[in-house]
Amino acid sequence: MLAHIRHSNYAMADKILAVLAADGSAVRWLRSEAKDAGRLIDATAGGRIRSLIVATSGQVILSVVQPETIWKRMRVVVGD
């Protein structure tokens, strides 16, 4: 049950708690906290960050894919 998040990068769809848009001060704070704690995974390959994926493990994954697109892909993989 993998959700495609960029090129050859995938995340376990059933381990995703939230998919957030990358703009906003709360999301920037979450990103900063995850980086400081060593829980940040950058899956952007140098691209513009469009979403943050929060996993059940507490890890935060950066993605260039729009949150709506990731959500649609997750619904296909996991089901409604």
C-alpha cells in the first residue's frame, strides 16, 4: 500500500496521519521542529516544497506534490 509522492519516492499510505499544504507559519514551525529532532525526510529532489506528510512514526516528509494529489492517490491505494 504505497502512495506515490515524487518520481521514485513512495510513502506507506496506511502510515500517513496528515497531508498539509506547505504554506503557513504552523507548517513552517512543524518542519523546523522535525528537522531539529532528526525526523525530517526531504523527498523533493531539490524541487519546490508543496506539501508536508506527517507519518504515524512522527516523521515529516517534504514533497513537491500538491496535498490534493497525494490525498487522491492515497484514496486509490487505501480505498474510501
